[in-house]
Amino acid sequence: MAFGIRRTELEAWKRKAEQNEIAFLTHYWIDPRFPEYETVTKVGCNDLDKLIEWGKSHGLRKEWIDHHSGYPHYDLLGERQLAILRAEGQFEQIQRFNLDKRVGNE
């Protein structure tokens, strides 16, 4: 279950992905499969080849792409989430969700 984002943010993420750009969306979530994590970052792009290449540059495997929502994306969690957001200059999301303090304590 996702929370902590506005509909306009989700719509902007979808638009960016539809325009074949790499799109980032971080939000709080509750998922019984991963009880130790409180946030997730979805990194999506409708150009699957572009998303795969982007993922490779961060050590992600194409098999980890989630296709179920109609928007292919990686779900980033924990240390990897924080490291990739830093590498991609997504500091607003790190700050907004206190990831530099939260990661390692999740």
C-alpha cells in the first residue's frame, strides 16, 4: 500500500515514463513481503531498452523490472535505493523522506 504522495506526483511520474524518460517516484509503503522497509522508489520508463540500460548502469538486472502496473519500473529499497538516488541527484526525494537517516534503520 502506497502513501505519502499526491495524485499530481503520480501523474507526473506516469507522464515522464510515457515520454520515455527515466522517472523517479519515492513514497511510503507497507508491504508484508518487506516489513523492514518503509519507503520505496519506483524508477520507470516505457522505453524498456532504455530502462534496462539504465538499470545495468546501477547493477540492476532486467529480471527485476516490475511490469504489472502497465509502467515498467524497478522498485528500489534500502541501501540500494539511497545509493542510486544519490548517484542520480535525486536529493529532494532523499530529504523529503529522510532516507539518509532512515536507511540502515529500516
